[in-house]
Amino acid sequence: MIASEGGALESSAFSRIGSEVGSRGSEDSNPLNYRADIDGLRGIAVLSVILFHLSRTALPGGYLGVDIFFVLSGFLITSIVHHEVQSGDFSILYFYERRIRRILPALLLVLGATTIIGALILLPADLIGYGKSLLATLTFTANIYFWRDTNYFARAAEQKPLLHMWSLGVEEQFYIFFPLVIVLLVRYLPRAMLLAVSVLTILSFGLNVLALRVGGASPAFFLLPTRVWELGLGAIVALLPEQYWFRPAQAGVAAFIGLILVFTGIVYPFSPISNIPEVAPAVVGAALLALSGRGGFPRANRWLGSRPLVSVGLISYSLYLWHWPIFVLLRYYFVTDLSATETAAALALTTACAVGSWRYVETPFRRKRVSLNAVLKITGGGVCLLAGCAGALIVLDGLPARLDREAGAINEAVDTNYRCPTFQYVPFGLSRACLMNLPSRNPEDADAVLLGNSHAQMYAPLVTSILADHGWRGLLVPANGCLPTPLSNISQACAAIARQNLDGVLALPRLNTVIIGLNWRHDANALVSADGKPLDNNGSAALIFALDDLIDEVRHSGKNVVLIGPIALPGWDVASILSRQLAFGRRDGRQAFFDQADFERFFGPAIAHFRARGDIRFITPHEVQCRQGRCEFLLDGRSLYSDSNHLAAGELWRFRHMFNAAFEF
């Protein structure tokens, strides 16, 4: 998020902010002519993000406020750099000085406060993760860290105080490279600048669409190459020659359409065309608003330039920085969603912190009341101090002595389910696969394949170890969010992915065994056929039929089949919630087990069916946890689960005897 700069400083917080409307406004808004509507659109963007983080159901597309910020960042930075390069005033060192003044002081203040509070209340596993995310934030690689660490929309993400720093990572990476691109284009290809930026934008958009099509939603969300099209669209608006600006009548229509697209996107995100990202309408809307205000000031832009919206826009950077750690740490400590009173208090605290840091930190550093030498010493010292704190939190294992032993033992499982390391991925068909004891990195050398979704992937360390014991080489072929069954699946698109994966697996020349893993609990109407028709899954009938079809196809190709059966899933984040309840004395009475009779009622027919098949090896992992009428989520004082439905990697040893037996062909 680009921070805002104000003008006169008056008595009360919001009168001080409001007085800046029509004054100097945001330093970045335009090097020649301040546009209040840009700050107003910033205000809408940050408010939508905050409301989304308060309640995802109240504003389902509020997260698209970040995408609006990206468009505005591309527009403003390109306007500034292009103008300065053309006038001969551009200095890369001065550009980065402005970035340091704009970004680091407020950021370091928020990081310092969050680190102090986090060290007091975060449990060891979470504090270690916080230390890692703090290092990533300080090096502007938070987007890369969270790409590998979490799903932005998962409940577990709500316990990561620095998750929102991913967007700052994207922007700072853009700031590092894009000014140099503009300088080179102005110098060597001035007439092709708009074309070159347009080509880069289109390529990034195509990469985003491709990533979504092959199951890469996480990299599409977090990484610069798949995000730069949004910044690029803003850059295109900045570079458009005046003859391509809207005329007054056109600008009014374009601005109205842009405003509709923005509000529709954040209220009800939608994809206008199949395979087009649902962020596209809001992004296009923001670009239309930026462009419509270049040649005139239509009614929609004048509304955006109203004092209340601009007042919020001017402190949008500080609001964005403060709101998420405050929400996360309060929810973390109370071990529940915030009540109406607590929400009001959180908003009040966020506003107070934002106004304070804008007034006493952002403004003095931006206005150059602090010398460059002092800025470098303060920010450099702050970065070093925080990096040292982050390293200490990691090295000291999250300061476990602060907690009682029972809470600490349960907390160790938090977020430990296996995820394939990036360097272990290899191309496979139209997607990718993960190596399991495959030193050649060639999928065609695989003797065994672990096929399924994240509920197959969570067993990968155990399967890899057993493959190594047998001298086998393996491959994990994931389809996260989907089932491995081509005949029926949770969506028509998932059925197509399952078909592609299976065809690729069965084409492997050395393959002799396919291990199938999946999540078994699906509602009666949750599955559809390969052509999209709803199926009856009462008693797991549709799932059983689809698995039989998958097994038969694999067996007919001459391969062995190992099927991993169901386990009792908590449906709530056992390791995190229970450890925090114990640590903070907030037990709510929820049971740390699943009734065994209910488990057998849900899964008994499927278990009986596949046990009766004589042509496969069927693993029954529930037998490890189900005993004396209860299917336990805790064993020996430790959590079996890392979250609400995935096994903790450190507990996989409990299932080894079952998997060993299954591989004795």
C-alpha cells in the first residue's frame, strides 16, 4: 500500500486529516496535480479490506480492496517515474529514499508493537511462525513466505498477525524492478513503451489464468508474476497519451461503470467469463476511475473526492498496517470470534493507532523533517533489531518456558501437516507433481504414485520413508481441493483434473503401485458427474461407485492399488484452539473426540465395501484413534491433527505398521 501525505496539522485527529483535502493530499497522487478521487478510492479499498477481515459474510469481496490498491499503485508510481524520467529529474537513489521514508517508519512501528505483544501471548509454534514471517516481511518476501505457508482464505490464516504483509511484498518487489524498466524503455524504446508495458501486463494476466486452470490458486494469489498485471493496468492508464483519454461525456459514463464494477466486485465477487479471475471486474473498475479523472472530473470521481472518503484514504496505509495484527491478536487471545463490543473496541483501537502513526510517524518522515542520515540510522537500526528478535524467536523454539507443558505439547502440532517443498515440484502433464524418493527428478522413473488431494499429501512423509525402505521411487500427484476420481467429483472442473492426472499416472512406464488418498466425508448432494450432473451420495454411494471405477481402471492397467481409508476429522482446529484454551483458561467444553458410533454410521458402509474387495490393499487409519467408543483427536497428550482436518506430520509414525503391511505385495 502506498502511504499518503497530508498538509496542515490541526487539533483533532480527523479534522487534521480532513483539512488536507484540497491541500497537498498524497505526495504520490500525482507529481503535477493532486487528485482527491484517488485518495477517496484508497479509502474505499482499505475500508473494504477491513470489513472483510471483520466478517467475510458481510462483505464477501472485500479482499479485492488490495487489488484496487495494486491498480492505483501502478498508476501513481508510473506517473511519477515516467514524468521524472522524461524531464531528466529522475534519480533511482532519490526514488528509493522516498520509498524508505514512505514505507519503513510506520511499518517498523507496527512490527515492533506486534512483536512485543506476540512474544507475550503467541504460543511456541505460532511464535516460531511469527518469527519466520517477520523475517520475510523485513526482506519484502512475505508474499513468497505465505505462499508456501498458508491459504489466505483458510481459518488458520486468521492466527497469523503478519499475513497482510504479503501485499507489501508484492508492491516492493514491483518498486524494485519497474522503475528500471521505465528508465530503459524511455532511453532505448520510447515509442514502444506503452506497447511493452501492455505486453507485460497481458503476459502476467495469461499466467494468472493459467495458474488458476492448473490448480495453482495459491501462487496466482501471492506471487508478483501473476499479480503484476493489476499494477500493469494502472501503469497503462498512466502512460496513455492524452488523445486516448476519455472526453467529458465518455468520462462520466466510464467513471459510472467503473464505480459499479468496483462496488459489485467487493460486494459480490464474480467472474464475467469462464476462467477469468474474479478480481478482474474490480481491477478494471479501478482502472476506469483512474482514467476517467485524467481529462476531467466526472460526478463519480467528485464523489470519490469527498472529504470523508479522502480522510480515510489519507491514513489508508496506517489503517492497513494496524488493523490485521489488532484483529488477529484479540481473536487469538479470546480464542473465539469477537463480540459486537469487542469489534467496536478493535475498530476504535485500529483507528487511534492509524491516526497516531500517520500524525507522528508517517508525516514527519515524509515531510523530511527528519534528515536522510537520521532516517537511514533509525530504519536500519529498526530492521536489524527486529531481524535479531525474529531470529531469537526461531532459535529459542518460540520461548516454550512461558507455558504449561500440556498446552505446549498440543501446540507443537499446529500447522505441521506436510506440504511439498517448492524445490521438490516437477512438471507433470498440465500441472505438477512432487518428488518422493526420486533422485532422478524424472516422473517416468517412478515405481509408485501417491494420488489424491491434501488428504493424500499429508501421508507423503510416511509413504516416502516406506518407499525408501523398499528401494522404490515415488511421485505425489496432487489435486488439492478435488477428489482423485474422474467419474464423479466435487465439480466438473475437478473431474477433468482427475481425468488428466490419472491418464498421466497410468502412462508412467515403470509404475507398479498407485496409493489413493482423499477426504471421505461428503454431503448427500456434494458430488457431480463428469458432465456436471448432481449425484446422490447418500451413504457415500456416489463416492464408493467413483472409487470402484478408479480402482478398476488402475487394476486393469496391471497396477497394484493401495487405498487409504477414512479417519475421524475434528472439523475444528484442535491443536491451535485447545492449546490456547488451556494456556488462557478459556475452555468452552467442546469434545476432543468423535463418537465412534457416529463414525461407523458415516463411514461403515464404505469401509465394509473396500475391506471386502480382494484385489486391493485397504488401510484403515481410524483404528489408531478409535477405541472404547471414541475416536480421539488427542493421543498421549499430543494432537493428532495440525488443523481441522489434516494429520500432524509428527504423529504419522502411529500409522506406520498399517502402511508397512499394505506394501507387502
